[in-house]
Amino acid sequence: MHLSRRPNAEEVEQLLLNARLRDELEPFYDESIEILNVRKLPTIKENEFLASLLAWERAPTVPISQWFDPELKLPTCECLSEGELRSLLWNTIHRLYEKRIVLEFTDHLSDRQLYCTIVRDILPSPEKKIELPKNYLHWHCLDEGADAELWLRYYASNEERQAWAEETQQPLPPQEDPPFPRKMPRRALE
């Protein structure tokens, strides 16, 4: 005789949630749902993944400046003194982080260059605004592909540098400390 364990209330609730999420995702069904290996993933983790997919599909795409109420509008960098710019830059970095936007690869940019990048590239960029507490938008202030030399010089690990050299058969630039190191707000690791 085989004795089976009865699921507890939490397990039943998670299974019902799983069915509801899969039903709601049906109109958006693609290979991203198929990548789940449900035999290896606990239902609660699968539900988190499915909820994030659903949030992505339903999220509006709006310029980052409009994620703020009122809309975040910054003066051009030409009309700011160094002190004003630095204060406004750090205030903006922290406001972006409050919206779960993490700026990465910033240490090769001066404060003025980073401020201009925020005003010119980040704030007008239309992005999916996903309202999930674990969801962060990571904005790379360096395109590793287009600016390979800067990435290799300041940010790439020894393993990444070696892999790049082997793949491209090109000489590596010297590895250096970035000229403008910053302690940026970071996403908490789970």
C-alpha cells in the first residue's frame, strides 16, 4: 500500500496561483514559458517567474523621466556650476535608484559626462515600467561591444579579458583603475 502525503494549504494555494498565472499568460505564450523546468523548480519560484513575465507583458513602455510624478526634468549641464551639477547628479542617481534603476559602468565618466548621459540617454529612453519589488532596470553607461577598449581597460575581469583576447586575437589594453570611482547604490543580492 502506497501512502501519499496530502498537500498543505500553502501548496494548494501556490498550485492554484500557478494555474491562474499560466491562464493569464496564455495570450503571450512563447518559448520563455517553455524554458521552465518545472520538475527542478519549486512552485513558489516558478510562480515568481511567471508573475514577472506577466508584469513584463502588461507593463507600459514610457520614457524613464515619466516614471516620476511630477516628471523628472533636469537642466542642461551647461548652465550648472560644478557644485550644482555634483549635488543634482547624486540626487538624481538616488531618485533613479528609488525607481529601481541601477546605473552600472559609470567610473570612466566624469560627473559632468555622467550627468549628460542621464539627461541625454537615460531619462528620454522608453522602457518597460515594471512594478515588482525584485525587478531592477540595470542601465549600462558603457556599451561593452561598441566600447570594448574601455570595458577591457576598466571593468572586465581577468577571465573576461582572457576570453576576449582568445576570441578576437587582438592585444589587450592595459588594465587600469577607472578615473572616477564612485560608490553607486546597488541592488541587494538575494
